[in-house]
Amino acid sequence: MNKQIEYIGRKFKELSGNTLKKFKTPIDEENFHNPIYNIPGFSEKNLFIHIGQFLINPNEEHKNNLITFVEAFGLELIKSKASLDQSINFVYLTRCSIMDLLEQELLQNRISISSFFEVLKIIEYSYQLISKTLLNIYNEELLFIKLALDESKEDLKMTLRELADLEKVLNEATIFAITDREDKILYANDNFCDLYKYTREELLGKKHDVYSSNFHPPSFFHEIWETIQGGEVWKGDILNQAKDGTQYWLDTTIVPFVDSNGERYKHISIQYDITEKRKTEETLRKAEKLAMIGQLAAGFAHEIRNPLTTIRGFVQLLSANEIEPNYAITILEEIDRINFIVSEFMVFAKPHQIYFSDCNIKSILTSVVKFLEPEAIMKNVKIKYHFPIEDVVIYGERNQLKQVFLNIIKNSIEAMPTGGTIDIIIERAEQNISITIKDNGIGMESEQIKKLGEPFFTTKQDGNGLGLMVSYKIIQNHKGSVDVRSKSNNGTTFKISFKTQIKKEKTYSSNITENE
């Protein structure tokens, strides 16, 4: 073994990263220090050690040790996101350090010219191995990136195809439009144009009120706008009007698009024509009403037949004997009973004007309580009420609401034949008003509760069930709900809830059985 080469090998193993600082990088100073020198546990001294060891003993083992080190180092370079230029620059600088050391040793006559060239051959071979190994590692990484990009490209193509298919489905199967943040139409598909009888050019830049039917109040569209402005999807039915005046009911879904700040920048409208469906439903409703009229007529005939039989019998007696005053009284009572039943039925049978306006629930309940107090006192029933200080107002028909409370409170009085207490409570939430009427009377079974509101179902011996039936219909037409809770011998609680919706007075002409 050449002693001078062994000497140079030991000198290489003593080199450190400090020797690199006097060589200028061919790229720039920032890239020279970043990111290779930030690799955890990295030291360029290890590279000099492997090169020096290979120079001292250039056998297969030390060659493989050098390659293994460079492979591990190359993977760390890739993890640190160092570029190939940065890696080659680092190799260049380490080579410069080694060549500078050789030059100094040669000038100081510590090695001969022949030893210099012998070392140079081994160094050149070593750096060819280093460069080739690094290039292979980066090529493998680039190949992997290329495969990943190709896969992503295929995924992107598939996504674009799926989007195109989705767009085709939307265009073929729905009435579809895209609108900007100002509610101006940006795009309308063929179905949209065909339905509303406008060309696409006529619709672009216009607002959706261009085809308004004026059926819905401004508050209806205000609610829609608030919903989508809040980034939420709105769903519902809208009656719109085409250019030629034809009106269509549309099942509508409006989906807002929001940016990273949560601000809506556009929205899409997806609609389905449900005009025929609405007509079919209306026909079914009318058929149900006719069926109900038949049921009522049968019950009506049954209820009238009994008092008429009594009247007929007494009239026959009057015709055979002298007039008896008690007979006349009984006849009048039965006639009054017939009149009451007919009056109850007329609520269902006769279309009439219904005046909806702001109704003060406190005032209505106070009036009903005062009216029923004499009867309550006679039956040893005490009526307690818990009303808020401020007025409680809902939108409805005062006389009908009064009839509801009158029927329910009167039933509560009659449910306590030995006396008791009725509590009436008004509670107000943000969008809801509830009226609770609670007694401690005889109560009902669960099966009886289910039948409440049905024609001629009653828990009273002399009742006919029409009072609660009328009351349920009135509450339904006021967009309210009824919750009944009761147990046998443990009292009954009626809770009636209405939405708080105050509007200007308006007149409707309709049948009370219609919920439209």
C-alpha cells in the first residue's frame, strides 16, 4: 500500500464542513445553506470519512459502504425537499475541498506527482459513483412523481367526466339556472327557457322576479333570501308565471355557493314542474271533502232522527188529547237541540267571509273566562290564569279563536262534576305562542285521546263531538297545533300552539275546512 495515499486518505477523514465555507456556491448563498444543512443528524464529515476509507482501501466492501451512505443521504435530501441542483452543488463543494487539500499537500511536497495522480483517479471514480447514485435516486423519485401525476390526471379526467355527466343530467331532467350574488341570472338551461317562454338572451342579466306570478307575499321571498344569504339550502314550492301568462307550480331547491369567508357569491336553482301533481292533490282533497260530507250527512241524519221521533210522538199525543204544557216545553227543547246541531254543521257546510287580523290572545281568553265564570262558580270550579304583562298577539279570526277556547274550557268545567281547578297559561317564545288549559277532572284513556276531533266522538253523556271537531279545524286553519295529555282520573291538559306572525288585516273568502 502506498504510504502517501494512505496518508492522504487519513487527511480526507479529518476534513469537516468548515472547509466548504471558503468555496463559493455556483447557485447562491441561501440555497447553499438550505435545506441540506438542516437535515437532522446530517454531517458532511461522514462523506469525507467514507471517501477517505475507500481511498485507503479501495475494495468492494468500502465501495458498497460509500454507495449505501450516499443512497441514505439522497433519500434524506428528497425528504428535505432539496432540489437536484442543490444536491449536485453540495457534491461539487465537497470535491473542491478534497482537491484543495490535494493541491496543498502537493505544493508542500508531502506527496509525489505519481501519488497525486493515483489519488485523483480514485477520487474521480468515487465522485462518479456518488453522482450516479444521487441521479438514480432522483430519477426514481421523478418516476414516482410522474406516475402520481399520471394517476391524478386520470382522476381529474374521471372527475371532469362525472361533472359533465352531472351537468347533462341536470340539464335534461331539471329546470336549472345559475344566479349571481345580486340575484341576476348567469345561466339558464333549455328546460328553463322552454317553461318560461323566454329566450336565454332575454333572461341573462335579469332577476328572478321577471317571471313572478305575484301569488306569494314579499315576506315569502324575503325568507328565501335570508336563508340563502346565510349559506343554507332553501326548499319549497313556488308559483311562477311564464311570459305568456301560464302559471306553474314548481318544486324548488336553491343551493348557495359560499367563498372561504362564508360569503355567498352565487346560487343555483333546481326546479321540477309539479303543476299536474298539485292539481291531482287538489282533486283528491275535494274527493276527501265529498267523502267527509257523506259521513257528516249520515251522522247528521242519525242525530236529527232521534229528536224528530220525540217531536212526532208528542205531536201525535197533542192531536189525540188536550195540550199539556210540559209537552210543549219538551218539544221546544228538542227543537233547540236540532238547531244547535245544524248550527255546528253549518260551520263546515257554508262558505263565508273570514276576516284575519291581529288578535290579542289575552283579551280573548279574559272575555271567555268572564263568560264562563257563572257556570264555573255554580259547579264549584275555580279558574286561574297566568298571563304575561305585555300583550300577546297572533294573526287570526277573533270569533273563531274565541269559539275554540270556549269549547275547551267549557269541556274542562264539565269534566269536574264535583268541582276543581282550571289553570290557563299563556307562554311566549321567539316564534311561538302556546296556550295551556289544564284541569284536574276525570281525564281520558289514550284511545279516547286519539279519537278527539272525530265526528260524533264524545266522552260526555249528552255531547255530540262536534264542538272539538270544529275547534280542531279552526286551529288547523290558523296554522296551529294541538297537543292533548290526559290520564284517567288525573285531569287533562290541552296545549294549543301558534306561530307568531303579525300581518296587516286581510279578508279571505273560503270554506273553513280548506287549509290553503
